Amino acid sequence: MTKSAIIIGASGGIGAALVETLRDEDEYQVTALARSFEGDAHIDITDEASVAAAAERCAPMKPELIILATGLLHEGERGPEKALRDLDGDWLARTFAVNAIGPALVAKHFLPIMKDSGITRFAALSARVGSISDNRLGGWYGYRASKAALNQVIRTLAIEWRRKNERSIVVGLHPGTVDTALSEPFQGNVPKGKLFSADRAAVQLLDVLDDLKPGDSGRVFAWDGEEIAP
């Protein structure tokens, strides 16, 4: 029987590549959702009513796999803060809305529609810079803090959801630096061979997910399978 997967953020570079890769593998029936899509494929993760409606439409699928491939690093003239003087309350709120609050709302409405037994995988794209112990350079206040908040949400979700399905897997995934619009302004210092195409990133992330066990739930893993310290 074909399994069911949902990719949220399917219009972005990584999200679109995840959809294409899963469809090529022919193991999953894939549903693609994004803010820029219309009709039943539309979802806005910053609008709980939109999230709830999308989850209700997808509920009959009982998906085994959900990947949230969304994130905000820059928008218009706004970008990651280089210093304390750059902090702006509205931009911080916007960053948290997309990177932490939105994923929490997605989990609230989409985890309950997943299969209630057997291996299920719920993953959200996180980032290595969300690691507090790995922060050695400073800067990027909003992005770092919102991804750290996301990682805590993931950990908390995993603890609760294990009580409902002991074989559930809820994790964060760090894709590395991927050649997408999100990373484009910041690719200049990426070491040779460490700027991944979206297609390669998708394959790497799915390989990591395939290798995870229920005991890995609540943790954050990089594209190469390495666990990222909190």
C-alpha cells in the first residue's frame, strides 16, 4: 500500500525538491502545500485558521511523513542582525512567527491527523545556528533565537507525542547551506563543496530521516546525520 506524505512549504527550493524526490521514488503519495498555492493546496503557517483548514482537508490521508520546509532569514530590506543596535521588535516578531510559532501551530493541527501507530515521521527544517552551545560568532539574534525556540518546540512535541504513539519520530533537520533564495545573500563564505543544490539537499535529508529510530525523536540532525547539540 502506498504511504502518504505531506510537504509544507512546497514552493520553496528545498520543499519543491522534496516533493519531486519523493514522487520520483514512488513510495509515497505526496501532497504539496504552500502559502503561494491556491485552493486546497494553500496554507499560511502564520494564520492558524489556514493551518487548521489545511489539516482538516488532509486528515483522511493519515500521513506517515510530514516535512515542514519553511523558514525566514531575510525579507525585503530586512535581514539577520549583525549587532545589538540592529534589533527591531517588529522584525523579531516576524522571524519568530515564521520560524517558531508557525511550526508549533502546524504540529498542533497536523500531528493529530498522522497515523496513530507504527513509524511516523514529523520533521521541521531547523538550522545549526539555533544551537546555543555552538554559538561562537554571535549576531543573527532573531534567526538564532527563533530556531532555538523551534528546537525546544520539537523536543517538547516529541515527549508528548511518544505517549500517543511510541514509534513516532519528531525531529529538526539542518539541511546545510542550500542554493536557494533563503541563503543567496550569504553564500560568499561557504566552503567549496558545502553549497548544496536543492535536489541534493532533499536526498540527503530524506536519507537522514529514513535512518532515524523512535529513540532519536526530539533531537536535531544535520544533513550528514550528525546530531546537533542543543
